[in-house]
Amino acid sequence: MVVLALQNGPATAAPEHTPGAMAAPLSASARTAAIKSAQSSAGSTAEKLGLGAQEKLVARDVVKDADGTVHTRYERTYAGLPVLGGDLVTHVAKSGALKGVTKATKARISVASTDAAVSAASARKTALASADSAKAGVSAARKVVWAAGAKPVLAYESVVKGVQKDGTPSELHVITDATTGKKLYSYEAIDTGTGTSEYSGTVTLGTTPSGTGGFDLIDGGRGGHKTYDLNGGTTGTGTLFHDADDAWGDGTPANRQTAAVDAAYGAAVTWDFYKSAFNRNGIAGDGKAAYSRVHYGNAYVNAFWNDSCFCMTYGDGDGNVKPLTALDVAGHEMSHGLTAATAGLKYSRESGGLNEATSDIFGTSVEFFANNASDPGDYLIGEKIDIFGTGKPLRYMDQPSKDGNSADSWSRNVGRLDVHYSSGVANHFFYLLSEGSGAKTINGVSYNSPTSNGSTVTGIGRTAAYQIWYKALSTYFTSSTDYASARTGTLQAASDLYGAGSPQYNAVAAAWAAVNVN
């Protein structure tokens, strides 16, 4: 087994941080034990928080800081029903004192009755009518309490499965009021999305000797990540890649292994980045790897993360000659899994834009971390895959509006944009926080980042910026976090890591103001 040795690319500043506020390393077994312990005391925790008699907490994740502070993420139930939008995070000091709690909703969870006036069959019909996908079918509707609106209501959640217009699978979650039958909300659960690689040159891969001779593309050093060939299919796992001499691909799309090399390399670098930067043991923090599927469909121009299979899937691009397996794209897709395992940001409206931006932020950070001369770090998204056939990237973090669709700054209409475009506000914030405003050249790429208020922002360096974003994501963001709440969460994270009133804290405030989030 060959372990990839990587080092961080140069940052624009060398920040000082508070080690005690950083997440401490937590093995898979220690994390499991911590979640089990939190669940065993969930009843007393609910009582301390003043929750109602019919509310119960379900522990989902635990983050321990080096100073002993414990952040525990809970889902809620009410009268045995799942509460959607009722998630919360407790922050407990080493002494056991409750430092605070972050809630997705401030409303008290209560409904007049758990008896529905509308049938489940009617809710499924409403959900099916909402779907804009081919070959759609709807699963059984489950009764829930919907708490992400102004007032908690009894509702149904239905999942409509089908195929989106571009060939991406669809898992549309539709929330229907169980009293009126009105559709309340919907979101898409599919987040889109030594070998010789096409984009990263000759790279070192983790492989495993096969019991029948040769080698399998299984990275045993990183949770057992596997890479499969769908061979144009759109369902199932596909065939595990195997090679006789452990020399994979030839750098061209004609060789089926080449896309697999890029996918496996991207998974390895992302795993290493999470571990090096955040002391995180894999995407979900449990030491288990996701898996990758390449050669999806025919000329499929996209890539996507599916949390239900815990896997990444990559198309081969226009003409099947530009696989969407570039390093930043791989880091982007796996970071959707990270978001699902932490804040669980819903993939709709402003929370969906923050979900997409998180993947762009960490995909970019992975690219810089790799320090690969064949694909130097930059603040362009998908610049290698040439998805438009013009050489232009998918997105620009320094000035998102250069793509013709994304928002540079917040407005009341941002939540109405497609999540890939509403992400521009947070992408722009992250660039300004890292590098500052104005004209500059980084790794040979020219940038000129404006500000909505005409201010001049001084960057604090990429490393400090992604540490602040991760801290906020993993301990302060919830499923319904919007831009205003993201500002609050990142300021708290900056205060934890660097101190209230520190240059880093003030830069976070300045960068949000520069994108009109005040």
C-alpha cells in the first residue's frame, strides 16, 4: 500500500490560531462511543434545554475540541415523528457547563394533533405533480413535523425518484401540509456535482493486491475507497477496476482507466486534506471511505454526490472525451458528503447555496493542498473539464458574476436562484477573506475582486479562511442556515479560533459586509 505524501500550497498569510478551539483527532471507535454516550443522556439534555414532554433528542454527531469543549449535533422527534428543521447543536465546556446551543429554529415544537386531515396517498400525488423529472415514481409518504417554516406543522415527506433533464438521477423530497394538502417545501437530495491521469499528471495511487493476481483499485490506507466502471450504465455499482501490473491509465480518455485514476486520486487527496487540516477521519468522520463510479451514462456532462449510496459519480463529458474527474470537482463532490454528515444544509434556497459554496470552498482548498504542478491551485471551479467547450471555468470565486448567472453579493432575490448561482455570495466571501479585494495574480491566474460597498478587504490567508468555514460548518451551521446565520456562525468560529476582535474576526465581518451580508 502506497500512502500519498502531500503538502499544503503557500498561503497568503501565516495565521495564529487558538489550538484549544481546533477539533481534536477522534478515531472511529471514539466517535461512536461519544455519540452513544450523548444518546444515553439525551433525556436529561432535553430537560436542561427546556424541550417539551413529547420532544426527544437523537444524537447524530459529536465534535470534540482540543480544549475539551464538546459540540453535539441532535435531530429531534415529536410524539415519535421526525422533526424536519428541528436540529440543534449543544456546546458544552470541559467542566460540563452548557456554553450555548445553536438551533435550526427558535420556535417551540408543538402541533395541535398528530392525526392528518389529508391522506398519505393525496400527499404522494402532490409530490409527484411537483417533480420535473422523467420516469418519476414516489415512495410512501411518511408523517413528520415540519419545523423549518414560521410555525411547526404536521406534514408528510415524500421522495420522488426519477431522472433530471440532463440525465442526473433525481431524489426530490417534497413536504406537504397534512392539514391543507398544500406543498410547503421541496429540495433535491442529489448534489451536483502510480497512474497516469488526464488532469493531474502521473500520481501515486493506493491499490490492493487481488487474491487472483494483479491489483484492484481499492485504497486500503484511506478507509477502503473503491473505484468502479459503470461502462455507460446509470444504475448499480459497476465493475471494480483491476490491473495486472499496477500501472494505471495512460492520460487519455480512450483508456478507460484514466478517468478512474483521476477519481481515485481526487478521493485520496480529499481524504488527506480533511485529515491534515481538520483532524477528520474521512468524509463522515467514521474512518469509512465513500466509493467512486466513473463512465456514467453516455456523454453525461455532470458529476454528482448521492448520500444514500455514499458515493461519487462522474460522467465522461461532451463526446465522452472530457470526464468530469478533475481534482477540484472530486473535492467538491466529496464535500457534499461532508456537509451531509455535519450541518446537513438543505439543498434549496439560501441553505442550498451555502451547501454548494461549501463544496466549492473545500474543492478549491483540496486543489491548493495537493500542490500538483499539473493542476496548480486556483479560485476557478472546474477549469480543467472545459464543460462549455470554450476553455472557461464553471465558476469564478473572485467575481462570481463573470459566469453570467451567479450573484456577487446578497439581495432578497438570492434565495430564488439556482443553488449553483446563489452560492456566489459565499464563494465571493471566501475569496475576499482568503486573498482580499482588488487586482492580484496567484499561481499565474489574474484576479480582480470587487466589493459591493466599495470597501477594501485585506485577506487573512486561505488556511485561516477554511479553518473558520469548517469550524462554523461542523459546530454552528444547521440544516436551515441562511446567509445571515452563516455570518453569525463564522464570526463565532473566528472568535473561537482567533479571539473576538482579532484581525481574523474583523476580516470575517469585513468580507461579509463586502458581499452585503450585514
